[in-house]
Amino acid sequence: MQDPDPEIDYAAVFRDLPGMVALLTPDLVYLDANEDFQRLSGRKREELVGRYIFDVFPENPKDPAAAGMRETRESMLRAVTTGERDTMALLRYDIEDPPLSGRWVEHFWSPVNAPVRDPDGEVMLIVHRVEEVTEFVRGFGGQSDDSRARVLEAELYTRARELQQVNERLRTAHAHEREVALTLQAAMLPPPRPVGHHRAAVRYRPAVGALNVCGDWYDLVDLPDGGMAVAVGDVVGHGLAAACAMGQLRSALSAACRVADGPGSALEALGLYSRFVEGAESATAVTTFIDWDDHAITYSCAGHPPPALLDPDGTVTFLDQATDPPLGARPEHVGRVQTSVPFAEGATLVLYTDGLIERRTEDIDRGLARLADSLAHHGNAEPESLADALLADLLPAEGNTDDTALIVLRL
């Protein structure tokens, strides 16, 4: 009977992989190369390992228009920075053959650079896989029509270069939009401030390596009766559009809280307003009114994950008894529900957006359970330390795919 769990010699597997495969450090130094890579590149393993890639394969100094080295380096560094696979367009990169001979041989390559992460999510090496397609490019049109083959070769190479340039422009445009959106987001979110003798911490973490940012907000509002309103919300969208919608909804809720007789009325007004804000469709929000004298929290939730109340004894309660659909989701106008719960001196109120707890492959209850466990474990920490601990415990090591807002308030 065959062993169901045989020992696999992965070193041997790597050596015999079909196609050219090399392993490099994040600093682009060779760690290893399989046999096909050594054979097709004309470099032995000892000529590669421990050396910087572009010291081994410098660019052809006889070709002033050559861009292969720059584009390969940028692709590899993108893989290191983003933690995502980067597939390059068809690339011309001449090789000196043999080394130091001064004789440069034209080559066409189809490279892919893939990151490999350590248990902490950090990129520890790059898998550089490349197909040598020179003969394929030259073979268009058949051996009997060399001029036609050269025309097709030039056309294929030109189209690949155009695709590469378009991709670079798109990456630059996306990076610029992300930077502008994050700047706008930071300008519209209130900075941490004193809340009387009560200690509070606020956090905002944008999604990593994506434009799925700038839809989340938080707010702390002093109420005319001496109480405080604490709120978080989430716009369905990303980038500049989400940042603009977020700013309008946060400001509207801040104003509504100051004149409403409770959080339900404040969210009711916000829901009506959201119908006239582009990009605010199905936004979610939760707001809590804190009465310091009566030691009571009155809350209302519009389709948002429930706030968590951590008692001094370590008990965690989710405030989920006053939940309605998201803003503007109902076709007709209906008042919002609200309810109140008491709190003990020294308790902690935590409001957050779904990026903290939700995972695409999990039920939301698992995320809420993780939050409760983390709160119980770090419950004695001050708000600033507790906020950091929650982010460390709950956000994925490889980076959050959705932005996250968080408020921790000691009552």
C-alpha cells in the first residue's frame, strides 16, 4: 500500500522544475536557481547564488533604448512592497554570452515575479519564473518568409511594450488617487482630543495595497446636555468618491446628534439626508449617546456591526438590540429604533467598522468572537494600548483588505 504521506524532497523538485525558476531575496540577490534556469541563461549556480541579479545580468550598453533592467527591477520591488504577484509584459532583455565577451545576444522573455511570505506576513523571498520565448517570437511567419517574421516580431514586441506602458500609467494614477483620498480622509476625520476626565483612543487603518479605502469614519461629539455622542460609519465604495460621501455623512450626523433627542432620531435624519448624497447608498452607521450622570448608553444601529461593552469584570456584551437596515435602504420613511443599557464606572465602550472583524470566508459571528476574546484578554489596558492590541490581534498579518475605523472609550 502506498504511503499516504510520503516524504517529498522539495530541493529535488525545485531543481527539476520545468522552465526557468530562480529564488531571490527582497534585495534581489540570488538564493537559488533550478537547472533549466542555469542551462538557458548560460550561468552556473555558483555564478548566481549570493549575487545581485543585475550584476549577473547587466543591461546591454550598446542599446541606449533598453529598458529591461528597470522594468524587471520595478516589477520585483512591486511584488516585495505589495505582497502580490506581478506579471510582466513580453520583455526584450539581451544577455552577454559568454560573460565578459562583449557579445550580446538578443532574447525575449515572459517573466512573473511572485512573493513568498513568512509566518508574520512579511515577504521573505521572490520566486522569479521566466519563459524564454525568443524562438517563438522569431518564428512568426515561418522560416520561408524572414521579412514577414521580423514584421510580426516587431509588432508583437511593440504591442507588449504599449501594454506595459499602459499598466504603468494605471498604477501611477491609482497610487495618486489613493494618496489624495487618504489625505482627504485624514483631513476630515477629527484628531484625538480630551473627553473630560474620560480617556479615549481613535484609530484609522486604510486597506493595504488597494483602493478599497476612505469609506470609514468615526466621531466624538459633545452634546448640549453635557453628554457625549460616539459614532462610527462605513460608506460602500472606495477612493475619492467614498471619501467625499464619508465627509458629508460624518458632518451631517455630527450636526444631527447635537439637536436630536436620541441616537434613533439622529440616524433617522441621517438616513433621509443620505438619499440625496451620491455614493451614500446602503452606508451603515451606529451612534451611541452617553449619559455620564445616569451611567447609561442609548444606542441605535443602521446595518452596522454592534458596539462592544467591556465591563470591569471582563464580561463583553454586544449592543445588538436596536438594529435597523442601512441608511436609505427602506423605500419609505420609517423611524429608527433605539434602546438603553447601564454601564459601570470603568467600563470600556468599543465602536468599530467591519474591516476589524469580517473575513470573506467566515461567518461574522467568528469575527465577533475574536473581538470578544481580545477585549477580555486585554481588558485592563488603557484605551491607547487596548486599541493597538485589538488591531494587532484582529487584522490579518498580510494586511487588511478593507479599511478600519476604531474608537475605544473608557467610561
